[in-house]
Amino acid sequence: MGFFDHLQKKGSSAIKPQGAQIRREVVRTPSAQVIGGKDARRPLTHKKSLNASKLGQQNGASPARTLAVRQQGSLSPDSRSSRSRNSSRRRTPATPQRLSSSSEDSDSDDSLINSRKRIRTSASGEPDLKRHLPDKRAFADKEDASFPFIHASDIASLNKSSKFVKAFRDSTRSTAIFLQYPSRSKPERYELVVPKESDEFKALDEITQVVDLVAKHYVPESLQDAFLDEEKGFQRRFKRAISRQSEEEFREALEDYNKQIKRLREDGTVVKILESRHSLALPLVERVLNQIYARTVSPRVGSLRHYENGTDNVYGELLPRFISQIFKDTKLKSEHVFVDLGSGVGNVVLQAALEIGCESWGCEMMEGPCDLAELQDKEFKARARLWGLAVGSTHIERGDFLKNEKIGKVLQRADVVLVNNQAFTPQLNNELMNLFLDLREGCQIVSLKSFVPQGHKITSRNFNSPVNLLEVEMKHYWSDSVSWTDVGGTYFVARKDSSKLRAFAERMR
């Protein structure tokens, strides 16, 4: 199961594409609010269609984390638990729930056909011409194909778990099968099994999803019909084989795919496709990250429940599509440095390195999430090679981000800093402001609560406040963007800008 998969829907079938989400805007006032200046404007109000509010299923997903709140009735913003300067600043996950990006699925064959017609949008807002997608090692003639990674059969196997049964009930053959990725790596080992419970890892779903994404992002359009044709393509063949309970048909379809992708890799087509692009589509980003989470965090997710027993403080995540929007808002590029303060199990750190290709740092003080973040980081490097993708360097730091020396140094050259301060106390936010004094001019800080009071103005009384160094814009995020609620909200992008403070100082002379 994976962190980015959807909430389980009862009665849903195993293999389904996602339907497109339809959103509409109700424009009430201009779209942004500048805090601390004269042009205070209210944000847009966004609404989704009723159909878009339904959450579907992709590959079976693992339980994951929810936001730091004090569970007293409803999960309102006012009920959020506080974080103090020392041990009380620790965040404890509650019983995990499954998270998702916002979209819905469909059982109809029409949705399978229509999924091919969706507009392919890159994850990042503008092309990053300095970003080079292919990992040269992954396509070298002497590529070390034996590098270690966690196979799907390591987490979904008849021999290792009683949670799975044979996908093809009457089969007398070994359940082992192999899926080839676009690189020269050895194939990944799967087993033809299905889970007894709907929220466990679904190997057959993941195979079909990987094949579909490879077809859409590693194969030239002129050859895609062989992969994506609604009657003869691999998705249709897989689905037909499962429907007929025909193991032979499923194996034949998988073997044909393996041969096709090997041929395109050997004649250089795959590398040419990657070289022609400078960004990754968000569905591909989500799938890679989901694979990593399913193989590292999901089997150990229970360990996230064992902190500060007896408390009801929990914490949560910003979901991938929201994070991708943040990257667009801040114009994060591959030559930049990204820092996540309070990085948990490292999801956002890995997403920045994969989606943007930038140098990416995270710091987390709780031991359990740090352990899982390091496991994810190791698998991340292997998965990137499987997919043949060059990614940014990743760095996971343990400890208090206010005291960590490496974090203190990297902040001095950071371009974008993310702080999920939804549950931070005013004291901690003030301490962060002092930390931000060392940020370079132009560095952007993304937070869920503003560090600058609304209507703030520079005066002789507050002249020495670090707040005067920030210019803040309030933005709106869509529903299903965060793990603790399915409604939208606001977030803030602050930029370090000393010009107003210097101008005020000049006027005072």
C-alpha cells in the first residue's frame, strides 16, 4: 500500500484508471492578499463539482499520517494542539488513515479510453531547461543492474504473509513474475497474488499502473497505440486476463510488454524521449513515490503510533498535488535548494528531489519518522535508477531544526523553505523568525500560518522585528490538499525582502 493512494471505496474493482477532476472557480474578489502592505485583497473561493469530491482507489494504499490536532469533537483549526519549545514540540501520529490526491475513479470502460485523452501536464509550472531527466548510469552499456532495491514480492508474497492468496485460483505454477523498467536494471520480482483485505498491497494493480505510465512517458506517441490501444493495449489485456481468470493471458501480456520496452531501451528510444523533456508529469512522480512508501513505510506504519502514549496529538501531511502547486508558486528549479523543517518520514523531501531535481533537505526530531525517512531515502535512490531518472541530492537530518548545525548552514543558501506550522505555538513561530534572519535575500518561506500579522506596518517601535524583513502573500489551496481535512484553506508564501526596511530607515534619518 502506498502513501499517495486513495481512500478505499467499498465494492470497487481492482484495476481502474482515475477519472478527471473537474473544478470551477467562484470569483468574489482578486485572487491574492498581500499582507503587510496597503493592497490587502481577499482570496478566490474555489469549489469542486460534487463528482470530484468522491475519493477513488488506485493501488491499495497504506495508512498514513494525519495533522497535529487536539481531537476534541471536530477537527477545527482552533482545536489544533500546540507545540512547545522542547519535548512538547514532538508530534505523535494517531492511528493512521489513508491519504490521497483528489480525483475519482470509474468502473466503466469509457474511463479507460478517456484517460488517454487527458492533457498531459508537467508537474512543474515552467520548463526547467537546466533539468536533464535521464540518469546516464541507468542506460550505460555497463550499468550495474544488480543494485539492491525492495521487490514487490518482498511485501506481497504467499510465502511471507497469510494476507495474500493466488490471483489465479486454479494455477499450479509458481506465482513469480518479473516486470522490466525502462532502464537497464534487472526486472522487479512480483508474485501473482491478491490481498485478502482491500487495504493491502495490490501487486496486479501496480503492474498495470507502471506499464501505463511507462507507455505514456517513455514511449514516442507514434508507437503508443501498441501499448495503449483500448482493444489490444496492455491495460485491456491485463484486465481481460483477470476477468477471465486466465494466468496464461496475463503472463503473455506482461512478457510482450517486457520485450517491447527492452527493444525501445536498446535502440536508444527511451533515452531520447527523456532527453527531449525537462519536467516530470505529476502522475509519474506520485507513482514512484508511492512505490517507495509502500515498500518502506507501509510495512512499519504501526511504529508511528508508539510516541507519547496516552496523548491525542497527531500530525499530518501536505499531499502531492498541493506540494506540486507550492513548487510552481515558488518557481523552484533544479539549481535551487529546498528545505523542509519538520519533514516527518521525508515525503516532501523526496518529492522535491524527484519532481524538481533540486538539492533537497529535511529535518525531523522524532526518531521513528526519521528511521522511516532514511529507509525511504535509500529506496528512493534505487527507484530513481529503475525508472532511469536523474534526481536531486537528498539529505535527511535528525534533531531539532532550531539547533541542527547542518540545517543552520543550509538555510543560509536555501531558495525555498517549507514549514508546516499549522500547530506551532506563537513561541516556536517567533523562534523560527529568528532563524530566518540568516536566510538570504529573496528566499521564500511557505507556511500554513503567516509569520507576518495581517495589516503589519513598519514603525519606530517595531523597527528591529525580523517580521519587517518579510513580504507575505496569502494563497488558497484546493480541497483534498492536506491529510487532516477534505476542504480547502489558505497558505502563505513569504519572501525575504529588506527593501522596505531600508527605505523606512532612510526616511527616519
